[in-house]
Amino acid sequence: MKYNLETLAIHAGQDPEAMTGAVTVPIFQTSTYAQEALGQPRLGYEYSRTNNPTRQAYEQCLAALEGARHGIAFASGMATTNNCMYLLQSGDEVLCSDDVYGGTFRFFTKVMSKFGIKVHFVNTSDLSQVEKSLHPGIKLVWLESPTNPLLKLTDIRAVCKLAKANGSLVVVDNTFMSPAFQRPLELGADIVMHSATKYLGGHSDLVGGIMATNSDEINETMRFHQNAVGAIPGPFDCWLALRGLKTLAVRMQAHARNAQALAEFLESHPAVRQVIYPGLASHPQHALARTQMQGFGGMISFEVKGGLQEAKTLVESTKLFLLAESLGGVESLIEVPATMTHASIPRERRLEMGIADGLIRISVGIENFEDLKADLEQALARAVSKTFV
Ligand code: P1T
């Protein structure tokens, strides 16, 4: 029987526990497992870095949601990115979307460069640039779509075709969409990865990462490195993530409903210069968003009239929108990428890419829409002087 995402989120990998029938997967908070005899573990569990039943349930569930055969969990989104790099050899090259999470940019430029991996940052929204930049040395293409924080989209299916012809693997960071709204493996990607800290966990109470693939070969290599390198999540964090997954579909609908209405409100506000949200007709890739994604997500970026000072006043004036890094939790958050999540990108490069000093990013939570709108309304009034309105 083939089940739909909402059902898989609640049942995949989550049969009642064998001994007691517990309907919720228990937290197997153990580092090791007693063996029947020398070299004979009971059910294949030997040591929790290698395998743990709570982690396994979470990995199986996320894999099912992404339509994948395999899921592999890590201690954070960055640990997942790091482990994907173990698929490469020194001397290999990577083509990466130019607008990515600041930590991803920092990792590629400051860490991987020391190990002989060269990363080329390209506007992957422009297929001709991807085509021009691919060459036999590029072994891996790293896509973020929508990007963080400019919400640029990449035509994943088209880039996968180009990459395949070049013999390159494609990894898609699906953090902003979650499998509820976008399934990159179905579009041809080899690996889909997440910061599980965000929508998968959904409650801002854990840090985690996870990837999924249909390739047995990739699974074997990555699982070997999961154990050999050891950046694994603990059983309690896996349990929290699994608990989060159960409500992923309903949460994503609520995030997207609020975000669409807030984006429209912001776009019509006289103090707002520009709003970026894939669900707006004004988004340059709105048509692609409609075909590639099943929802537009909960992230909005916008600029208020004025500059950094107005942005600062605004983010310090909201009461429900908490001034904090991160995203994807049930509560609404607000931040300034230039000085927070993307501060690790040099200013000239940021400006060149369109991340203005005063750009504001909001992660729209699932609170009442009217309350969220009123909060932004009062903060906008405080931030932007009448001369700009
Ligand atoms: O924080 P961590 O779980 O290690 O995930 C890193 C990461 C990877 N990919 C994307 C698209 C991300 O947004 C992140 C983390 N991002 C934030 C903390 C942020 O506020 O944007």
C-alpha cells in the first residue's frame, strides 16, 4: 500500500515497539547494547554511534517523506553538509548556488578550501550560467532552493539534467521547503539534505541535520562516514525531530497561509520598498514556484524604506516576532541577515548579491494572522519616519 505524506509522517518507521506495544517510538537513551555472545549482538545494535533504534525510526520516517530508500541523520545541518563532502576527493570541485546560508558559504570557503576542494559560486537561477560553469572537474553541484535569504529559486530538474550529463552529483538543501512542499529526489537530485533544526523539528528545541538518497552506493559511503566520523545526533534529539515530523504537513500549511497573507500585506504597505516571497506574483520565479513546489513556504524577506537604522528599529520593535537567528519553528522570528545569519559573508559580496544592509528576513510562525499583522504594523510605524511614507 502506498501512503501519502501526512500518513507516512505519523507511521513510517514507527511500528509499535516490539516488547510493550508502545505506540510512540521510545527514546533509547543508551550508548551500547549487551550482546548474546561474542560477536552476536541481539538485533544488530552494537554501539549508538553506529546505530540506535530512535535514530533509525527518525531516519526511516524522513526517508519516506522524501520518497527515498535511505535517510541518514547528523548532529546539525552543517554536520550533514560536512559529511556530504566526504563523497569527494581532494582536487574535486563544487558548483554552488551563489546565495546560500552564510554558514554554508563559510564552510565551503574557510574549511573545504584547506582540503583541496574548490567551490565555485554561481547564480544557479540562471541555467546558462550553470551550463557555462560545469566542466569535468565539478563532481558535485550544491543547490539551495529557495535560497537563504533572497528566496531565489533554481529549476532543480533542469540543473539535474545538466549535472548528470557532466557526471556531477546534485545535492539540494531543502531546509526552506521541507518534503511537504518540495521533493528534490523526484526532480532528479541524488541527495536531499536539511537543517532539521528548522521545519522538520519545527519547535526551535533541537539542532540537527539529515539527508536522504535513493542510491545504495551513496548510502553506503555516507553511512560509513556517519559512523567513522561520528557527528551523530543523540537519541533525545532524534525523538524530538520524529515528534516534529508527525505534524510537518499541517504546520507547513499554517506557515504558508500566514506567510502569503503577510507578504501581501507588506507589499501593499507604503513604508515597504520590496517584498520577496515565492507566492507573490511579483516574485521573478513565481511560475517556477507554482510547478516545482507544492507550497510557497513560511519565509519572507523584505526591505523597509530608509536603511539599516530603520531596519534596526523595526526588528527591535516587534513583540511577537522575536529577534533571533534560525527559522522554521512554530513561533515567528525576525532578523537582519547582514549582521546576523549572513555576517560571515564579506560585505561587498553580500551587496553584490543583493543582500542589502537593511534587508529583513522573517520566519512566519503559526500564530494568529491578525496578531502577526498588527505586530508588524506597529513596528513599521515606529521604524519608518513619515518622510519615507
Ligand atoms: O544550523 P544547522 O542545523 O547546522 O543548519 C545549517 C543550515 C543549513 N542550510 C540552511 C538553508 C540553513 O538555513 C541552515 C541554518 N540557518 C540558520 C541558522 C538561519 O538562521 O538561516
